[in-house]
Amino acid sequence: MKNLRIRTVSSLVFVAIVAGCLLGGEIPYTCLMLFLLISMLYEFYALTLGKKQWLQKTIGILAGVCLWGAAFLLTEQYTRTVGLAFLFLLFLLWATLFIRQLYKKRDKPFEAIAYTLLGNIYIALPLAMTNLLVFTGQPSTGRIAAFPTFDFQPPLEYDGRLLLGLFIILWSADVGAYVFGSLFGQHGRHRLFPSISPKKTWEGVAGGLFTAILAGGILCLTGLFTCRMGYMSAIAALLVIFGAFGDLIESMLKRSAGVKDSGRLMPGHGGVLDRFDGALLAFPAVCTAIFITDLCLT
């Protein structure tokens, strides 16, 4: 009971911080994303590269920052040159990963390279794609007319409400999965992936899907999103499906590393990677769905 209380308070505090940063403008959004990026990369490299290899970890984190920074800066008309410079720096950092292994006497030099690059692909790239969701070519209004199109014609304006809405749907799915899994999946008859995460059940997935669609419908009814309910339901389903896979992939990572949590930064939850693992697959899936829809409608 005490752990549930700590977990609830921790969640509410973090939700308030995320909401405030996303609604506060470009600078708070940037600070939030860089914090998430650096924290998750640090936890990932601690699990995969171990306690040593601090230079390898530093290069990986810097490369991740460059990847996210390039995506952020390339959305602005007057900073695209700086964004290209970030891409060049990213290439140099990646090249350094390979070159420095030439001077290391290791039996498996590509193992460290692979884990470092995997951190950039698994964490930095999905977070970089959130820039596609917060910068639009439409003037800011009281509500989001629909999901944005990937039309990067200036001027591009920041609007973090869509990303916040996706977070709300994903978090609602987590709550629904926990409640339904506890109520209907406690007998362990319908385990989702027993070898990876014994506590996750199909009942929890169904509950998460139900609450996610419900949350998406409420967002539509409040007028924040004016897309059709069916489209919002499809987006919610994508978030749940890929969010569940993201959660399982992170569980597989922790199981291979022999740990229970990725870190201890969030009381009751573990690390930052434990809290945002589902978003690493869910948000790119939503971006892809929007891109495909955009192509079909144009």
C-alpha cells in the first residue's frame, strides 16, 4: 500500500512537470526533452556497457543530443544551418566510435560500438521525432484542428498540446492496464509474455486499449482535437499496441542485464526509461501513421 502511494504521488508530480513543460513553450519543451534524452541514454548505457567505458557513454550521449538537436533546429527556418552543423557533428561522433576501437585491445570491439549506436536509435531517434508533432505550419489557435501534416514550410510554430494529448492517452492506457490486469488477470491464466514479463496479461492490454480509446474520445469531445472519433480511436490503438511492445522490449533489456529497474530516479517507478519505455515505440508509430495518412490525402 505504501509503495502504491509513493508511485501515485511520483506519477502526479511527473505528469505535472511534463504538462507544464509541453504547454510552456519551446524552451521548457527543449529542457524536458534533453532531460529525458540524457537520463534514458545514461540508464541504457549503464545496463549495456556497464559501469566503466565512461568515454564511450559520453560519446553516445553527445551523439544522441546532436541527433535530437538537429531534428529540432531543422524545423526552424533561421536555424537550419545550425541544424546541418549538428548533423555533421553527429557523423564525427559516430566515426569516433569506430576509430577509437582501433586503439583498444578488445576481443569484441564491435560490441561496444553496437550498443552505443543502438542507444541513439532506440532512444534519441524516437525523441527526435517528437519535433514532428510539436512544430506545425499552422497558426496557433485555441484548439488543434486535426493532427498535423508534415509540411515544413515556414513559418513553423510550436504547439505542444498534441504531444501532451498523446502522453495522456498513453498514460491512461497504463492505468487501465494496471487496473484491469489486477482485477481480471490476477489468476495468471492469460499471460502476455511469461518469459519476458510474467505480470503482464492480455486482460491488462484489453483494459489499456479501452481506457486509451476512452481518453482519446474525451479529448475529442472537449474540442481539443477535432479529428474524427474513428481516427482518434485508431491512434489510441496504435499507442497501446506499440506502447505494450515498447514496454516488453525494455523488460527484455532489463532481464538480459539482470536488473529489476533501469534506475532509481523516480520513486515507485524505477528509472526514467522505465516510465517512458512505451513512448519510444508508440510515438514513432503515430508519426508514421500521420505521414501515411498525409500521403493518402494529398
